[in-house]
Amino acid sequence: MARGPKKHLKRLNAPKHWMLDKLTGTYAPRPSAGPHKLRECLPLIVLLRNRLKYALNGKEVQSILMQRLVKVDGKVRTDTTYPTGFMDAITIEKTGENFRLVYDTKGRFTVHRVTAEEAQYKLCKVKKVQLGAKGIPFVVTHDGRTLRYPDPLIKVNDTIKLDLESGKFNEFIKFEIGNVAMVTGGRNTGRVGVITHRERHIGGFDIVHIKDVLDRQFATRLSNVFVIGEGNKPWVSLPKNKGVKLTIAEERDRRRAAGN
């Protein structure tokens, strides 16, 4: 019988989008408890060692972090298995680099380089709107933040633009038809398109229909949709392909064209 929290994660049970090879070890870094779920995050060690190649092993990752060189959302993090996730801004001041974690169309985290100005803010999806003690209204965001006294127009599924320096937010995007959104779960993860329709299912899952730049329609659950801009203008920069998923044949043709 299991007693207490799990402390290990087997290599084969690790999320596929970390892209760890099978044979390098038995175990994978188990993310610490934090703002993002185990299967929807990228631990700092995987980011620095496997993606950015700044370290060769865990020991080097630890020495980088212990020099307090890496900031996540404007705060220094020294935990090697700290879970970074969707929309997090990662800053390495020593190299002058800023990254934002967003999904590519294959459903993997892509470490997308952004400007220093863009790394000053992030978008947060509103998960809950409630009244707290003494009638103080607050919202809870997708990355576990509790923000008090929100604009009364902000509802669940809307997106707020959070200033990381001050922790304040003043701009927000409503979840409504005609706004551009990114899919953060399911088969269409990483695709970007304009919301065209919302099916309401009482007692079931609401379905949202989205249309991308190439006029391809797809549908996903409401919980997987993250609004990223008003109209068709995203508030954050997108990685290459701009969230447009190509078929395998189209990918092949593009590779051949680039090769020639």
C-alpha cells in the first residue's frame, strides 16, 4: 500500500512531449508540486539540459540554478524540477535571453524566444471567479495565481494580461466568438484559430469550434481553449508555423522545397 507522496517517475511513464529517450536511464525527473500539473509542465532540468543544451547533466543544471541565473515569471527559481508550463516567461539575464513556453502543433512545448518587452507580461486563463472572506472577489488563473479585486466583467474562461513585475493586471480578453485562441489539450494541442461557435451541453462538456488561417475547422472541449488575442491579433508572439497544423504530405512538400 502506498504511503505518502510519490517521489519517483519512471522514464517510460514520463510525458511523451518531454522527448526523453528510453535508454538513457530508468528514471526521469519528477516535477515538484507547483503551478502546473505533472503531465502539462516542463521541469527546469529538461528545459536547460535537453532543450537549450546549457548543461550536460543534472549536476550542471543545479550549479546554473544555484547561481540564481534563471528567472521564471520574474522570480529566481533554484529547484531543478520546478514545473514551468504554458505561457511562462523564462529569463536568463546573463545571456540576455528570454523565452516563453508555448505549444507547437505537435503538442510539444517549444521554447520560443521573445523580446525583453514581451517577457514582462504573460497571459493567464481564468479558471474560477469567487467571493472570498469578507466578500472580497478574486479570480484563480490556470497557473495557480489568486488575484483579488478583478474587473467585474471578467468571467471564467476569459484571459487576463498579467504584468509580472508588479503582479497587477488591467487588460483582459473575453472568451467570445471572433477572438483568436490556442488549443492547450487534446489532439489539436498547439493549433491556433478564431473561435467560430460554442456548443453548450448541459451536464456534459461544452464543445468549441475553431477555424484556422487556412480555413480548416476543428473542434475541442472548452477546457482546452485558451484565448490569446482580440479579433485575429494575438497578444503574444507565436512560434514558427503560427499554430497552423499541416498534414504529413504538406510537411514533406515543404521540406523538399526547402531542400531544393
